Amino acid sequence: MIWNVRDESVEWVAALTRIMESFKGDTPRFEGQKWRAVFPADGFSPLREQRFSNKHAGPTEQVIIDRILSVSFIAALPPEGQELVRSKIRELIATSPELAGKVQVTFPYKTAAFVCTKLS
């Protein structure tokens, strides 16, 4: 299992998360850690975990706006809800010194990778 978790130590990334939080409802998320309840599982080795930094660089529209709009609970919103999210993100981009006026951006992530092995 692999998750790219937004690196919220960066202020504009934390601000994006705050925008998203008001729309998530009770959607299960990595951060809730409920998925860990099935481990350790009978017939499998203990879960091993590794974390490392990762970055996604590219056009602002693609790397930030399209990416956030593709998150399941955002993508499931009606069109007017998606437009509200889009406008809030655009406002954040326009007012963040690290993002304003940038054609290309780098979105920081912390990748979390988990593996276990099926035992014989």
C-alpha cells in the first residue's frame, strides 16, 4: 500500500488541507489510520513501513487544482461544490507568496509505503 500524503509542514499545503477538510464528511482517509485495524493479519508477516519525501512538479493548474479536484470526496461533489473548491484554491494560489504568479510549482508530499508478506 502506498500513500502520497500532503506535506502540511508547508503553509500553503496546510491551507489546501483546511479547504478540503470542510468537504470530506465521514470519508475514510489515510490520516484516520482505521485501515491499520486489520494488521497484523493471520497468515501474513508484520506490516513494514517506510516513509520518504516526494515532490510533484509541473503546471500549477495540473499539480494543485486538478489534483485536489480529483480527490474522491471532492470529485463526488455536485458541479457547484466543485466550483466552490476550485475558486477557494485559486484564491489561495493568488494570495500565497510561494504560488502567486507561478506557472510551475512543486507540491511536496511525504510518501508512506507499507508491505507485508504472505506466509507459507
